[in-house]
Amino acid sequence: MRFIVIGIVIALVGGVGLYFGGLPYTDREQVLDVGPLEATAEMRKKVEIPPLLSGGILALGVGIAVYGAGRKQ
């Protein structure tokens, strides 16, 4: 059961990488710090993943899930 869950998670990461061209995330950066006055900004960033690598990650995840499903416990 553990291999199935791990495989599905890895396959989802690969699928998101293929769909979005990378993994998007939001980062908060401090843009101003003057005495007691502070300001932050939310920046949307993306970890770029090449499509070939995303496809490989997706295939790896599916393979691990299939291996886990066929494995006798």
C-alpha cells in the first residue's frame, strides 16, 4: 500500500510539472524594513522543470504505483 501512495504522489508531481511547465509556489519577501515599519510582498514563483523530465517523473510514479499494486503483501 505504501508504494501505491508514494507512486501516486510522484506521478502527481510529474503531472503538475507537465501541465504548468514547473511547480508553482508563493514566496513572501521583505521589501522594506525601516525601524518599526516593515512591508512584505507575496511573489509568485515557479521551479522550472523541463517537459522531458516531468514526463519521466510521471512515468516513474506510475511504475512505482503499478509495482506496489502487483506486489503481494
